[in-house]
Amino acid sequence: MEVIYVSHDGGTHWIDAKQRETKTLEVAISQSQPGHLIRLIAGTYNISQPLRLPRSGTVDQPIVIRGDSGVVLDGNRGPDATVSATNPGASRFAVFQLIDVDHIRIEEIVIRRAWPSAVYIENSCDLSFAGLDISDGTYAFYANGPRTERIRIRACRWVQDVAIWRTIRWDEIHDGKDEDGNVIKVPYRYLNGAFFGSDDIAGEVEISNNDIRDCYNGIRMDVSADNVGAPVGTFNRDVRILDNRFSYIRDNPVEPEAIAVGWWIGRNRFFNCHKLFSQDGVRGGFWYYFGNICWFDSRPGPEGDEYNGGAVFKLGKGGSVPQPDYVSACLHNSFFLRQKYIKKGTTRGLINARNAIDHADPTALPDQMMPLDQSFLGKQEDIQLSASPPLPVRFEGDLANHPTYPAVFDPYDGVLHDPRPAEGPLFENSLAGQFDLAECHRVPYSCGLEIPLPDGTTWHSPRAYWPGAITNGRVIFGPEYVPVDIEYVRSLPIPG
């Protein structure tokens, strides 16, 4: 590759034991060609206009933008209150704009004060981001357009605003509605974004080994009203969310919207997160949650904030609200909870199996950390779980210590199988983040577990696995990723 040296002033600088000519970042970007390695030397770069890549790289000759240690790109922007849970679009600021380009890599750069987005993507593919340290913004990354696919984000870090978890009320970020249905715009609406947000993208997204913290949402991928009727697999397909750490997430770490198929949420760590997995109003399926560890030592919100309960699953409300079309599986996860497992809603096709579900003892926690009478599930009239075909719900082989377990499932005929009730703590030291099972619970299963995959094959969970995410000191790897076989998935019957 040809190395293009970049400095904040475009002058001559001592680099790698030699005086070298440099370009400004704007010039280097505008002149970039396939095979260029654009190397930024240490310094603060003030970005007044978006850096828009004018052309693509190639498979063999990508365009690479890489920072030395000490490189900071400062957008010098304050919050844009016109962007809240919406597509920011190409007309708004982003440090990098990748529009109709392919085969671009951006690596090892600190980005500050980029509102509403640090990186904006539109109808582009084969993009890779690694080692970016981003703070501020409605979005760290936003992707848009049906040609957008094959996006990889790894080893990045995002801090949106450290005030979100404890200081700002939930309903000061999320717009509300009055009695007539008019939107009430709230003061911190510009924080209603995500580490990765998208609209109408094909998919093939991998988000791995990132540190995502102090934000409203982690990953939220939407489909616009114009495309909600598109065939399953057209949008939000083949998404891998693996080996990340989510901390102090005020709403949802993982939130597909409208339709999604082939999502793999595995081996993540969720620390102080409100509602982990959202399936509210989402069609599709073949969603897999495995090897994840969830725990807490804090409750969100300031005094008087009513939105502080949370749950593991956020489900749809039933009636005309869309429901999953295919199976999903939540298996071999370890949960240390102060919240309900399911607060309300309904789903179908969920296989909830072999998790270790430890509800904390509220009397051993600081006052008001969790209700003294916290329930395993919400009110019976608020939750619908059915074992009826063609997409029955099954809770099978879970280890749980809540005093109402397994009796809490009595109203849901045929849903519960092979329960493992327990007393006392399930893990070695949950508050300290030590999630090896207590020795008395290290009991493998007598039979295997079969999980349908989106290519028509089946994954078999080893019988030697213990409940939860960790067996013999190691986090389980879980089902091997396989891409969605569109023809197979579309051949399956859709429940009426």
C-alpha cells in the first residue's frame, strides 16, 4: 500500500526517523485512491465539515484511514435536537460520511463532539471499523440504505453521556404523546440514539469486542414504514453481536425494530442494563441469545423516575402488534437480576432453555435497589405464553432461585419443562462479577438440546454443559453462526 502521511497543518514533520511531507486530512481524503494507507500523526484535528470519501477501494486494495497514538478528531459540535431516534441523513454532520463507497477501513482514532453522528453510512458495503474511541453524539455509527451490508465494527468504545444512567429521567430522553396523539418533545431527546443505529439496511453486520457504555441504546436497527411489508430477509439479516461489554444502558442494549432474521447475540456481558432483549413488535425470528452474562450493582434514574424496573425480555403487546414468524432461542445465559424476567407482553416460538436465573436477595442490598417483593414474571393478565403449535413457547431446564419458581408457570399450561428450582445464590459472587456456578449446581443434563438454525440444520447443545453461561470455568461458545438461507426461511409457514 502507498502510505499518505497526514498532519493537522499539512507541513513537514519528523516521522519514523525522517522529515516527511504531509497533507491535511481533508486533502488526503479528497485525493484518496484504492491502496492508500492514510496515516494520521498525533495531534488534534478540528473537523468543520464532514469528511466524505469520494471513491471506493477494492477487495485487494482497500482505502485505509489509520491514526497514530494521540490522534483526536474533534467535531466541535453540540447536540442536534432535531435528531431523536431517527435517521440523521446525509445533510447533517458526521466526522466521516461513507456514501456509495465500498472497501473502506477506519482504525485507531479518537472522535469527540460529533453530533449527531461520528460515522454516517449510506448504500455502502464492505466497511470495517476497529479501535475507534468515540464520545458524545446521538449515534456513534448510523447506517442507511438497502445496498448497505457487510459492516464490521470491532474493538471500539463509545461513551454517550455519563449522566444518562443516574441523573437524567428516562422520560426526559424518550419523546411522549399527549391525549390527542401529538408528540411531546422532551429536553434530552437528542440522546435517544444508539452505538449502532440503522434504517433499511440489508444486514450482514458484525459488532464484536466493543465497550459500549453510558448510553440510551446499544444496537437499534429499524425498517422504515415504506419497507415493513418487504419479504423476510430483505432487511436486518445476519447480525452478529458477540463478545461485547454493555454497561449503564438506560433503555435497550439490543433492539431490532419491525423485522429481523438471523441475529446472534452471544457471549456478551451486560452490566447495569435496563431491558436486555427487545422483541417488541418485531417480525422474523431465528434470534439466538447464548453465553451472555448479566448482572448489576446499581438502579437507574434519579429520585422519582418511575422507569427503573427493567426486564430481561421486552415483548410485544399482542393484538395487532406483530409477533415473531419463526423460532428463537435463549439458552445457557447467566442472569443476576433485580428485575423481572418478563414484565408484560406476548411472544411465540421462544425456546428459553438451561439458563441460570439468580434473583438477588433484596434484603442483602442497599435500600430501594430492588422491590422487596420482586416477582419472577409480571402480572398474569399482562403476559401471554402458550405451548400451542405451530410456534410453542418452551421454558426448559432453567435453574432459578426465585421463591415462586416453578409455580409461577402454573397458569401457562405446557410451557414449563424440567425445571431446576434452587435456594440461595446460584453463583460464586454475583456482585463481584464471579459467575461460576456454586458447586452444588454443577450438574450436567441427561439429554441433548436441539435448536433449529436458519439454514434448515440443527444445533445440538452438549449434554455435558451445566446451566448458565459457564461450564468448567469457560464461557460456552454456543451455536456456530450460519447465515440465513433465504429460500429455506421463506418456505416456512407463517402463523396466521
